Amino acid sequence: MVISDNQVRRLRKLMERHKRLNMSAAQAGMDEKTARKYLKAGKLPSEMSVEHTWRTREDPFEQVWGEAKAFLELNAGLEAKTIFDYFQRSYPARFSEGQLRTFQRKVKLWRATEGPPKEVFFSQVHRPGYLCESDFTYMYELGITIGGQPFDHLIYHFVLTYSNWETGMICFSESFESLSAGFQHAVWQLGGVPEVHQTDRMTAAVHRPGRPEEFTRRYTALMGHYGISARKTQVRAPNENGDVEQRHHRFKRAVDQALMLRGSREFVSRGEYAAFIEKLFDQLNSSRHGRLAEERALLRRLPDRRLDSCKRLGPLRVTAGSLVRVQNNSYSVHSRLIGEQVEVRLFAEHLEVWYAQRCVESIPRLRGQGKHYVQYRHVIDSLVRKPGAFENYRYRADMFPTSRFRRAYDELKTHHVLRKAAKEYLKILQLAADVGELLVDRCLTDLERSEEPTSFEAVRERVGELDEQPKPHHIEIPAVDIRRYDELLEVGHA
């Protein structure tokens, strides 16, 4: 039985009270001989214990430890299990799995007493209104879907290091356009500008090593417009952006918990998901109002206006295929612009085509490279005149706006020769461009359900029937003259 220090202290008090060893020892919960030993020694058990510094069994790794140390000194990142597995292969039947834990303790002791020094993280004193950090974080692993489709996206994340106030914006790439839009959204929501903005070495803001300029021209202009100093972390030192990195983890955990509480990761629209994220940021910031007020009192004033978060490219010449090439992707424009030079303004999620100081097209921006976005309305006039070019057209897949259009073309090919089928289909497609894609899609659906053969004439006839249907009457309700109520009150009093 192990005697504790408290038992011996109790024994001493009992002896002062009773003066009888047998009674005091029994009440303290120990044998009389043991009680006599501690009273005679005048020490507590912890003071009488002998430190155990000798081995009770032979070290099974003594003969190979020199080899293990050589591995660890060469590469301190090696795991103990990796070296142990190597010894098991090199010395068959010498080491059993049960000895792994012993070897791991031996390696751990070496790391703590002889190994290389570890990196020290120095906690910083944050000043209100001084530093903000931002970065992008991927949200793929949360399994969010919109309309049943996986919604692969990022969040531009902005954090004030003193109050931990944070906000964010949905985006799809770590582009400058996303950085600019996210940063400006954050500071205008905040209502002021801190002194310093820090990022990691993202290519949207920081030049690669070897360039004389530290930051990119566009990022420097953005920071200059808001009068904020730019700062970057060192290479491979994410801990220097520690506040936003930590908030990444906690924010995504909060999103995951909120989704579990919601009971579904499916959203009807992107707008619904954006509102969900905005509400979550409000909840996270709800306990930070006190420190945020300190920050806001020291923030600098915002400029008079925001900067356009776009990159201007051009002049770009429209090709004979009615295409303009933007950052290794192809976009169609109206055939009227073939041979002309246009300017393209590249935003985070769309691009605008400008000609003669007018925006002539607004097109969704493609993600990645080597892709294309061709709208049939831009080229249909030429295709109708050249139906033979349709079958082998490089962008033919874009000429089927819905699956019903695709099925209509397949059916036409079963009843006509290829050129005739293409001619009929292109006239149907031109009709869609003239009267509306949804209306033609509805007519194709009706023909498919009634099992009638698809043709341009059949579709045009049904379109005409739908156009001739009586329109709902427009009922006008005149505004109420509130003076009539005064007249009723006067009659009532009379």
C-alpha cells in the first residue's frame, strides 16, 4: 500500500491530539510500524522517495541506436516508425511489433535532449486599427451543392488581427480580380481602412523572386487608392499570416456545424448560399463589437469611390470565326464585329466586350484555360447560309442550347440526309434566336410528346399558335383618393 503525503500529515495532527500511536495510525489509514517509521524520519513520503535512474532491463536497441541516430541527424523529420520498420527489414526476427512503443519513446527522448532546435512562435501584440490580413480558402471539402450540382468555390477571407472581425466573399480563383473585389467589399463593409494589409505570397499581389518590384503593378495601385501599406509574408512561412490562417480553420468548422444544424448542404441558388454565409459572418462577429469599436475609431477614411475590379485587355482583334481570345480561352461575339478591334474588361466572374466606348457583350468568365464559350445567336446567320459547315463545326456542341434541341437534331438526321437535317435544324435554331429560346424549346417538347415528326415548319406553326393565344386582360385599379375617407367621417358625425 502506497502512503501519501496527506496521510502522514494527518498522522502528525492525530498524534498531537491523542498522543497514542496505535489510534492515530488506524485513523490515518496505515500500519503502526509504518506510522512509527514516518514519525521517526520526520519526512513526507515524497521526500523519502529515491529517484529511479537505473535500467531494469537491457536496452533492445543499444546495438542499432548509433545507426538510428545517424538517420535522425541526417533528417530529423523521419518518424520513429519508419526507422523501426527499416530495422525489422534489415534484422529479421530481431524486433517485434510490441517493441515499437519503446523505440518511439527513445526517439522522443533524443529529440528533446539532443535533437535540432524547434521553431519558436512569438506571440504578437496587436494594435487596434493597424493590421488586416487576407487570403483565399478552398471550400470543396464541405460538400456544398446548388441545384443538385457540386459547388466548387473559394472564399476570399479578410480579418482584422486586433478584434478578429472577419468577412468574406465567394469566388472561384485566386485571381487579382477576386482579390480586388473581396478586399474592397471588406473595407467598405467595415467603413474604414487599417494602416497595413498583409497577404501571403499569392501571385495576384506579389511578384516571384528575382523581380525588382516587390508587388505587382495592379496590386500596388489598389493599395495606393486606399492609402494602405502592403506587406507580405516570407517564403513558406504561413504562420506569419497566422490570424487569417487560424480563422480559415475556425470559419470552415463553423460552416460545417451550421450546415449540420441546417440538416442539408443543398441550396436552391447561389444567392441563398451567399445569404447563408453572410449570416454566419454576422453571428461570428456578434461578440466582437467592443474591440471592433476600438478599431473603427482609428481606421482611415475610405476614398470617394471604389476601383473597378477588372483587368483591361486590348485592343484584341475579332477572328473570322467571330471569336475573341482572352487569356487562352475563346469567347464568341456578334459576327458584325469580325475584323474589328475590341477592348475586354476582365472581372472576377464575367467579362465585358467594349467597342467604340460601348459595352456590346457581357459574358460569364470561363475558369481554367483552353476552354470556349460560343453563343449560337452570334453565328447563326452565317450557319444558315452555310449549313454544310455545321456537322464538323469545332464548336458544334454549343449550338444545342438544351437537350431537346439536341434530340431534335438527332431525329432530323434519322429522316433526312445529313445536309438537309442540318439545314432544317439551323432554321429552327434561328427561329429560337428570333422569337425566344424558351418558346421554341416548349414547341419541340410538345412535338416530342405527341410523337409528331420534327421539322422547321411544324415548329414555326406551333410558335404561331402560341403567339395567337389570347393574352390575359390587364386590369387597372385606380389609386384611392384618401379624401373620400374624410367625407365618410363627416357624414358619420352628422
